[in-house]
Amino acid sequence: MTLAGPVPNTERAARKILVVDDQPDVREALRLLLKSAGYLIQTADSPGEALAAAAYHDHDLIVMDMNFDWDTTSGEEGLRLLDRLRAQHCDVPIIAMTGWSTIELAVDAMQRGACDFVPKPWDNRQFLKVVSKHLDAPRENRHPVDAELAIARKVQRKLLPLPHFNAYGLECECASLPVGEISGDLYDFFEVDSGMMAFLLGDVCGKGIGAALLVANLQATIRGQHELARSPAKLMDRVNQLFFQSTRPEHFATLFFGIYESDSRTVRYVNCGHPSPVVLRGAGDTELLDPTAMVLGAFTGSKFDEQSVQLNAGDRLVLFSDGFSEAGMDDENDGWPLDVIKELGRGRLEGLAGLLASTAADFGDQDDDITVMDIRVL
């Protein structure tokens, strides 16, 4: 039996490529070219959006511009993005592109981990050859630790929910930027009952694989006590006991756990030593949901007090880990988290979580995981 036309390459069709460029026409041209070659394409228009996309999705290859809006010639912004993508995704090949190609920039990009360099404008046929070469290249020469981290990252992503959900009149977006391959931050949300949604954001002590294992332990502990989720105080009391019993004394976690009741638009919550989430009212006023209990896993006899807050249409609740809250703080600017949430959240309907996370990451060298959750009442 013979077939007319080319046989689709199913292996290639399953491969996903992230294209990062701030010019819409370039993104669209690359998207169409790569799609026509049988690849799955995701696009991002800024370094912040690229980092958020890379944090949530597994890509087989990344194609990124080296120059963006405020840095059109030097490539410094692109090099910084390359450093951070390489730190988070040590096993993913990255192809650098620029319309201001120089030998020096190409060398810098390759030294910082890019697998290849393509100048703009590009030749379609040659570009596809470069893509195919690096997608098909064997990776058995990777360092064993890199391979283990890549596996751990994929497992962790499978355990966490997708970064967007809409339910019970809420629209939620999460953005997480690990400082390395895997994160010590935890976010989750799940249905408790008809008209009732649970959401949480936490941060375990430490970094790396050890922190990731604690995250998995804590998430499984919370999910395993689903029958107590209607009462945040009872749930946190039980989770604290189990987390304390299953971890070493020096291991602990901060956590904000809330239940949203759609009928009354009320959030009942317990804040276990976590940075205070911000309620940003539609009229511009703000409220802080300060801690109501000690951190989880440190003591067996902790008391967990439950508080509540009323939300109205147009209000939003912004949660974050201390990687965000401490990023822009110094001796003269200890109110940074509240200030930047008010400034960037004013009038913005979507994309706030990613914008906040990338803004925090831009403050020098990122030294902690950054996670932001934006919950908006429709």
C-alpha cells in the first residue's frame, strides 16, 4: 500500500518549541515556519513572559531574541534571560537570535549556554536545519546531576496544577520562577464542595531537590486531608501534626490556605507565618491578611486561628512567596510589595501574576524562588 504525500513525523509533532521575541511579526513568522515543519509552538513577547512560560511547560527547544524593547543593540537583556533560562532548564537547547549580530555577542551567548546562534534576517531552510540538528542531537553526554534535575522538574510540574483556572466567579493566574531547576514553593487549588474552592501558596525551607521533596510531601498531606478542607483551622492543625511527624525538626513551611465560598464571596483562611497577601479593592484600597498562626512543622502544639475577608466584584487577592516580597526591599523601601502591587494592579485585568514575578526577578540576581498568585473576582 502506498500513501500520497509525506508521512507525518509523529516524533517531531510531539516536540514543543518556545519562541521568545518582542516583535509580533517575527513571532508570527517563526510560529508559522515551525508549525509548518510539524512542531508545537508556544510564544512569549518579553523576558518575564518567557520565564513564566518556561517555568510551567516542558519545551524541547527554546528560540530566543537577544534584544528587547529597552535594549535594542547590546544584547545584555538577552544574555541575562539566557542565564536564567539555562539555570532553570539545564537540559533544553537554546538557540539565540538577533538582528544586531556581532562576533562578540555570539561568543557570549555560546559561552553562557546557547547551543547555536542565528542572525536576522534568517534563511528559512537553514534555520529549520539548525532546529532539527539540536532537537535530534543525543543528550547522553549530559551530566548525571543535570539529568536528575530535569526529571525532578518534570515530576514536580505534573504534581502542580495548571497556572490558570476559572471557577465560581473567580479567575486565577499563577506565575512561578524557580531560582534553579526545581522550586521550593508550592501552589495549589482544588474544589472542596459545590460552590467552594480551596487555594494555597506556601514555601518550604531550603532549595533544590530536598526542598522539592518537602513540597511534594506537604502537597500530598494537604490533599490527603480533603475531608477537613471546609475548616481551614482544623485542616492546618492536622497538616501541622503530620508534617511535623514526617520531617526533621529543622524543616518547616510557611503557608496561606484559604477557602472561597461563592455564595457569600467570603474567603476563610489561615495564614501560617506566610508573607501577608494583599487584598486590592476595586476602588484602590488595600488590606493585608497578616499571619494568624505559626509556621507548619516547627511545633506540635501550635494554635491555628481562622479569619475571614469579604470580596466584591472587581476585587483581587494577591498571594506571593518571600522570594517576591523580599526582592525589592531594602532599608529605605520596606513597603515594596504593597507599592508594586498597587501600581501594577491598577486597571490590569490579566497577566498581573507574571508581571509581578518578572518585576521582582529583575532586582539583581535572583536568589530565591518567586511565586505569585492573583485571584480576581469577576
